[in-house]
Amino acid sequence: MNIQTIEINHFKALGWTGEIPTDWNSSKVLFGTQDETNNVHFGFAFDSSIISACGTYALVYVKLGTKGLLIKNGKILREINRSYYRSDVYEFPAAFFTLNNTVYLAHCPEKYCRIEFEELESGRIITRNESRVPTDFFHSRFEISPDNRFLLSKGWFWHPFDTIQLFDIEACVSNPHLLDRGDSIDVTVELCSASFIDNDKIVVCASKEEPMNDEDPESILPGQLAIWDFKNDEVNLAVDVAVPIGNVFTIDTRYCWDLFDYPKIIDLSTGEILDKAENILSGKQNSSIIHHLKELPKMAYNKNTKQLAISAGEKIQILTAEIRL
């Protein structure tokens, strides 16, 4: 992997604009460029951000809080809030997607278990339906498939038990009741992390915790990486990895990043670690529940370039995958 270090005196909400790491809390600070300015602050402790695919909209928010700001072309459009319940425990759920040339925000403004789709320009909730009865699931770490068709929620059930839910976006717009219970893999192991490989497959990471039912044979065992072909509802491959894992992001159809403890590149077909940077602290996150973690650097994944930005004091380290076979 290639590692680039950028010196920066002050930043809060680490994200990306194209190929450039960005602090949207400081009015689109572009690190390492001539556009680096610090003349606007939003006056709140936002620590995370996402940006729409078109680059017009951004959301800055508190990862373990309820408050967010929706920004259009650097100007505040409106405030965004999520349900208060356990919001200090697990990551804020939010993602932009585009449907029929209109940009929406998927988030949970009213209840932790109830996903809504909000049209950005109007603020209209297009999935609101009073007869909905959502499953008691804590939605978190939203991710959108490359074709904008599917929404992935990487959250948890009480007690807690980490798992994922998958939603067909267009079908949910037509019938919002489909947002009340997503699809998932028929396994009893905890799924602590996941990431879209392409429009048909998701890499899933199983926790080391004991499965809920250890008597039945499982297609995925604790601590394994697996590929879920969700279109056919099949687990194509499950592999062991020699070290603890728990926070995955795909690079391509064969490789993924894992950020548990330190960054590493893993071959999805074998579980082999192809490259690693043990000198970079990337935290011990293996769940959407992160309130107990004392050392968790700010991190942002660029799903277009497959790069990672990781904070280290007053530095930002940019990691680019270079596979060495």
C-alpha cells in the first residue's frame, strides 16, 4: 500500500471531496491544496461527514449524537436529527442516494428502528406511512450499492447482536412497509461489518463471538470473511483470516481493507493478508457500537478511489491500495 502523510493544524469532520480529503465542518477545507481555508465554522462539534455522489450536498454530523447539518454547495440547507435513543452508543445512520435524478437522504429522524427517505431540496419524507411497524433493529453505518439500487444497514438487535439488513430502494419507495424489515443472511453468527463488492455481492465479516445456535452447521463461522451473493441469497465463499478482523471496506471483487487494530489488505478468495501497516493505529472497531472505544481515530473511506483517510494527531494519513502479489 502507498501511504501519504498530510500535516494539518486543525480539523474535525473528516471526509472526501473527489480524491481530496475534506473537513466539511470548516466550510470545505481541502487539505493540501490552494483551496485550504478556515474562514467558516459551524459552531458545533461535528466529527463526521458524507457527501453526495454529485458533490452538491454534504452532511456533517455527530457520530455518537443526534445532530447533523445538511449543506448545499457550502451553505446550510437545514438541520438533520436522529432519534435520541442510544444515540450515544452507536454510529449515526445516514447515506445519500439518487433515484430518478433526485438526491435523497436515508436516515432515521423519528425512531432508531425506522428508516425514512428524505428528498433533499424539499425536505419531504417520501416513505412516511403511519401504519408502518418496523422491526426492533438499531440501524447504523448505511451504505449504498454502486448502482444506487440497494441500501445496506450495518446495525444491531438488542442484546446487543450485530447483523445487517438489506433494502431494495425503489421497492421501498413504492411500498414503505418494506423498510420495516430488511433481508439478511440466514446465519446465527454475528455479522459485525460488511461492504458492497458490486451490485450483486457483499463481503461480510463474522464476529469472533459464539453464534446464537452452535448446534446447526453454519455457512459462515465466527471470525471468517464471506461473500454473500444477495441476488441469489447464497454464501459463495467463507475464509479464515489469521488475525482478528472486524471493520471491512471493499477494494474490488477480490480484495478488501480491514481496519481492526491496523490497516490491512486481505485476499477475499483465500483470507491471506497481502499488505499491512502495523504502525498506523486504526482502532478496534468491530461493531456499530463504539462508545466504549478509547482510541478511535477519525477515518473516512472513499468508495470511488478505495482510499482511506485516517487521523493521527495533527496528521492525516492517506492509504492507497497497491496489491503486491
